[in-house]
Amino acid sequence: MKTIISSTGNDIKSQFDLRFGRAGWFCLLDEETGKTRFIKNAHQDEPHGAGTRASETVIELGATKIISGDFGPKAKELLDKFNIQMVIIPDDSHTIADIIHKIK
């Protein structure tokens, strides 16, 4: 299973980002192998539709789950349509490594 975690930076020591569509980076975690890859969110500075475009990126990456702090209504609708699980963590005090450790 591939999981996306919204991140402020491009390594596992980066802080978790509460924003989905406006997150700077996405950590793509392959839960079977434990390998991670960081993808720059090319849509974070879009004036409108950042969540929808970020959702499209997640779909293209083949993720089945996203961990973030919030999802806008249009992003939720699109992710629901593709049966992508949305997990909300309302606390940004975690690093990406902390979240990965909790998943395992």
C-alpha cells in the first residue's frame, strides 16, 4: 500500500504539514518495503484549486491513503471518488519519521 504524508520538507526529519493542498512536499511511503520518496507539491502556490490538483497528483502516484491535517471539500470529494482513505492528524508537532514509525 502506498501512503502519502503531507510534509514541510523533503526528508523524514521534516515536520508534518497540516495542509494537504498547500503542503510543500509529499512523502510517498511504500508500506510493504518501508521505502520513502519525496515529491515536491507543484501546486502549493496555486491561487485556486490547490487541493484538487494535489489530489490529482496523489491519484497519479497510486496512493491508497493520505495522512494530513485537513482536506478541503473539493479535495475530499475527488479522493472519495477514487476510494483514497483520508487520515487526519490535527497536531503538527510530529516529524515524518514519527508518523512512519506509528504506521509500522
